[in-house]
Amino acid sequence: MLTSQAFKAWLENANHKNNIVGSSDDPANCPIANYLKDGNDYLAIEVLDCEVNIWHPGDHDPISYPLPDWAQRFINEIDGENTDPHEEVHQDWALKILTAKDIQAFVKGEE
């Protein structure tokens, strides 16, 4: 469901309005949440530090899925202490974070 390669391909897509892919400190609008919502009919998505909650049509309660290690590190960087709450996350910044060495160490052997 959530692989770094598929997420990276989505980030590289040039169709993001003003190159904005999400917001920091916003579980429903972070880049990973927006990636998961794109092309799906989920009622809602909430990305937390270690898991993602997805509300499927017809369900009242979300189904929780664990986030891979690389995604947890990505979220921690996006929501880091040097980031303003609800700051716009631009495509190039997200790609820079995703391809950083400390995150790539968690991607190896992912698939």
C-alpha cells in the first residue's frame, strides 16, 4: 500500500497545485495522507507518527495500518521542531527529505 518508490513517483508528479503536496503538523493534509487519498474513495485519512487511520466507505471506525520506518522518519522531518504548524510542504522540500541519507537507510529492503 505505501512504498517509498510509489510515494516518490507521486511527489515527482508535476500536477500538484503550486507544487504544494501537503501541510506540516496536519494529520489529514500531510503529504502521505494526500498521496493515499489521491485516486481512492476513502472517507478520511489521518497520518499519525506510527500509523495511518483510514475510514473506508460504509465503515464508522477507521482501520489502522502501521507506517513503515521510512514514512515515520519522513513525518518526523516534515513535522520537526524547525517547522511552523500547518506550513505548506512544497514538492521539492518533500523530495529532498525523502531522498535524504538518514531516510534512505530505512528504505533498503523495503520491498
